[in-house]
Amino acid sequence: MRRNARELATALVSFAAAGLVWQVAVSAGWLELPGPVEVGATFLTMLVRPDPVFGKTLWEMVGLSLWIVLRGSLVGVLLGLPTGLVLGAFPRVRPAMRPLLGVLQPIPPLAWLPLAYLIFAGTSRPSVWVQLFVIALAVFFPVTWAAFQGVEYSPRVYVMVARTFGARSTQLLFRVSLPAALPAVMSGVRVGVSVGWMSIIAAEFVGGRTGIGFFVWNAYSLGGRSAQLMAGILAIGLTGLLMNYLLMLLEKRVTPWH
């Protein structure tokens, strides 16, 4: 309890110090931007009042982006988890799969945007499908490699004991390999969702029609809306922080032994 209080106090002090530096820079004319008080007031106002240009509150715009991230992340986890488990548990398939994954993984998620627009050009809402595709890719690779490494580096004695008691291959996979890899998988999910959140913001810059990233980019494009722009950026950062915190709580709940 005391540790949490100290961490909270430290965080508040760091935020206050950053705000003070920001205000000094604005007051001295070093930054031609709104100060923290103006941005904070704009942020709070936009939480309860729809933006006059876009007709939505910050909650609604963040929610639209989060809904895509959650769906895309679910697809990425559902594809990445079994792929990583198979790579880790069945060494014979690695020579076939690892080279392909090794080529695809270094490609940034946003580099897939042009190809994704070609693939989904015939759909009714291509921008939404493209964003889901990019998020799923952003989450797939961290989860895949985390699951693979979790199985690969789990104590071999677990498998040996299970085999001694006559466990079959599927039992080894789901009753031994998966629980052993779960802590690493949860870490991979946190990394993947963070990358997915960053990717959806950038994707909305390029071809989005809704969401907080679309709002931030258009606040810049329209001009004269610096406070709204920075309020949107603040919403992006706070949402990412909250998502990471919630995933850490989930990780503790799912892997209490870790």
C-alpha cells in the first residue's frame, strides 16, 4: 500500500514538474502553443461537450478508436497464440514457419496500409477493414514470439514429468506448454496492444474517417485549434496508460503464480 502511494506521489510530482516547465516555456515565448491550464480546461470541456466541428466528445472519439483496437487485437491474439505454441512445442515445423515469420515481422504495421487498401477496396467500409487488418498484424507478431519463447524456455522437466505419466501431444500443448508460456504471452499481449494503439492513431491520420487520430490530424489541418489538438494528444496518452495498467491487472489475475 505504501509503495503504491509513493509511486502515485512520484507520478504526480513528475506531471507537475512537466507542466511547470511547459508553462514557463510558453510564458517566455519559447513555445507558441497553449499553456497547460488552457489545454487542461479544453480537455475537461471536451469530455462533456461535443466538439463543434466533429459533433463528438473525447470519450466518443477515443471509444471509436478503442473499439477497432480491441477487435483487431482479439484477432491478433487468436492467431498469434496458437502459432507461437506450435512453434515452441513442435520443433519440426520451425524450419518451415520461422523464415516466413522472420521476413514479415520487421515490416512496420503501417507499411501494410497501401496493400491493405487494395485488398479491401471492394468492401463497404474499406478504411475500417484496413485498420482491423493493421491492428491484427501489430498484435500478431509480439504474441507469436512471446508464446514461442515462453514454451521454448520453460523448464524441460515439466514436459518430462507429463510424458512420464503418459500425456499425449495435445495434453502437453494445452496442459503443460500453454500454462508455462502464459506469463510471456501476457507480456506479448501488452506489447502488441500498445503497438496496436499507436498504429490505429497513425492509420486514422492516413485514411480514417472517425476516431481520435482522425480528430487530431484534422484539428491540425483546419488550423487555429491548437488547444483541441493537444487535448486530443493528451487523451491518446492517457488512454494508452490506462490500457497498459488494465492489462497488467489482467496479467496478475490470469497468472497469479508468476
